[in-house]
Amino acid sequence: MLRGLYTAAAGMVAQQHRHDTVTNNISNINTTGYKQNNAVTRSFPDMLLSLTGVKEGEGKVIGHVNTGVFAEESLQINLQGDLTQTNRSNDFAILSDIAVPGITFDASGKYVAPTGETTFQPQAFFTVQDIDGQTRYTRNGSFNLDQQGFLTLSDGSKVLGTNGAPIKLQPGTSMDNLTLNKEHQLINSATGASVGQLLITRVDNPNELIREGNGKFTLKGNGNNARAIAANDRVEVRQGYVERSNVDPSQSMVDLMSAARAYEANQKVIQFYDKSLDKAVNEVGRI
């Protein structure tokens, strides 16, 4: 009987994790470049049940049963978010639709081959250097100028150029004087000179990105999954725009209520088992 109690308790833990994940998505609906997380749950290893009262090896297998659910991980959805026009010269947004020859991705940015092999659509990211000098990736294109003239994020991370160095503007140059061309070069409109070229990185498997906070990601492994975009990659950077989060508010509210209802249902099951055990100990056991 306790198997059901443990199963319901595992369900409550999993639904709480799902509820927390959806709540975090909703709270970041207005966060520039935020990518939605989805909670993934898996069943505990199946347990074979056999009829009792027979000799060993002669039991009749009656099937499999899952002994609960486990909130294994949260998967990031890296699909393109909508662009919002801000008309600010220091705002940039990536519009990415990178194709892979011979593959047609579905609406979730995934392709499953007949052999079962899964391929995810590559994504493009701005490349920045955090305050510790480490390379990070982001879709947050709301840049600022610090006191030294470096192009930075709000947390102080410096935007990198194609030369691998942080982009630095000459003294007296403001963002209002800069325009972005098709080669992602920042051009000083007053002099016509280039002050730097944005380094846009292509990540072939975006599921290998690890969220670090402040809209930044680091890449697992040795970095072979990332490289500068090629000329034939369908990637566009627009100035005066920002990318909104790709969270679906309506679906998130549905998921939130679904998780709450499932949590409540598992809670009722535990209450039922508690009453049954109370009766077994205090009433049946007294006889």
C-alpha cells in the first residue's frame, strides 16, 4: 500500500518543480532575450509485478508499473522571440533562422531522423566577455557605453568584436552616431569609419548552453559546438530593436493551473493513504 503513498509524494515534488519552472517563465515575459524553460519528468524504473503463491520462475508477469515520477531537468526552448522596435540606437536584436542541408525543423526547432537521431536547429548569439574575462553568449542586445567607451551589457560584460577583443569607441563618440550595416559593422556616421564588427556566434546545438543568469549562457565542453556565423547563414541583426522573450503567456497560464491541479490531486491521494493507515493502526490493529 505504501507504494501508492510514495508515488503520490513523488508526483507532488515533480509538480512543484513544474510549477516553479512555469512561474519563472512568467516572471521573465518582459526580459529581453529570455528563453523559455520546460520541465521534463521521467518515470522511475519500471517494477515487474508477479503473482505470488507460486514457485520461483513460474510467476505470471502481469505488466509494468511506474513507481512514481522524477523531475529530471528543465529544457530550454531556443526558438526565435518576437522583435520589438525601440528606435534606440543602442538596441540590437538577432533574427536567426539557420538552415541545415537536408533537414526540415518542426515548430519546436527539432528534427528527428527515421533512425531516431535528433537534430536541433542552430541558433545565433551575441558574444560577450564577462567581468572574469570568460566568453559568454546572449540574445540580449540592449547595450550601453561605460565610462571607458566599451560597449557593454547592463551587468558590465563587454561586447566582443570579430577580432576577439571588446568593442571600444573613440572618446566623444556616442551610440547615436553609430549605424549597423549588413556585415554587422558599427559605422561612425560622422566619419564613415568602422569602430568594430559584432561577433555573432553560431551554436550548432543550443541545448548544450548552460544558463548563468542576466541573460547569459556558457557552453559545455571544449567549445567545438560554437563558431562565427558564415556568410550563408540566415542571420540578421537589426538596430533599434530588441528580442522579446519567447514565453507564451497563454500556454504558461494553462501549464500553471495544470501543475496546481495535479499537485492537489496527489495531495488528496496522500490524505487518503494517511486516513487508511490511521484506521489500520488505531482501529483494525486494536482488534
